[in-house]
Amino acid sequence: MNYRPQLFAFVLGAFAALASPAAHAQVSINAQFGHPAWGPAVPAGAQYYYVPEIDGYYDLAARNYIVQRNGRWLPMASVPGYNTANFHPVVVDYRGRQPWLQYRDHHARYYRPVVVRERRMRRPVIVERVNRRGRVVERVR
């Protein structure tokens, strides 16, 4: 029997098997499910959220925020000082590149100012007046 073709097929198969993991390592999978984890589900074709907490927008296609800074609308990858877990985004019905054209309507309809309340315990301040002998003469609250 001639084993040469079988040996050639085995060597070629081994080479292909060793080369294929390197090819698979270069393949990337981009899974876009339509909306971020912190946002509600969006209907087909929706492009923007209005986020009342930042008084701006989130672009679903570009995956960035659009906020107003110094009178200009700027895209930002993240908004410093805000936690997305506290967001209550609203899907807006706008298709285009400038959702801020309807900003007045969105602001009037959805914006609620964030109220930060600090709880401080007020302890009574007791001032004691002491005479020369060290005895308390008067207590003032």
C-alpha cells in the first residue's frame, strides 16, 4: 500500500487545524441589541433617548451622550458625575442628526430637576457659663 497520499492529507489537515485558531482569534463579534442595559426597550427605527437627569440625549447608533455645554451641543462618551443606574430615559420620536431641535418640547414634557436633600441632625448646642469657682451659673441652648 502507498501511504504517501494519506500522510500528505494528515499533514495538511494538522496544519489547517493549527492555523485555524489563529484565524478565529482575529474574528470579533459585535452584538448590538438596540439599547443599553440602563435604558428601556426601543421600537424599531428609534434613534435617541432624552435623559432628564442630564437634560440631554443619548444617541443609540453612536452610543454616546449629547449634552449642552456653554450653549453648544457636544457628543460625549460618558457624562462625569452621573450614574446610569439613576437614569430614567425616555425614547423620543426623532430621526435625524440634531435631536436638540425639539429640546424645548422634550425639556417641558420630561425634565424634572434633581433635588438633593441633606439630612443633618441638629444637636442642641449647650453653652455653660461658669463662675470662678468652676460652678455652672447659666445654661444657654
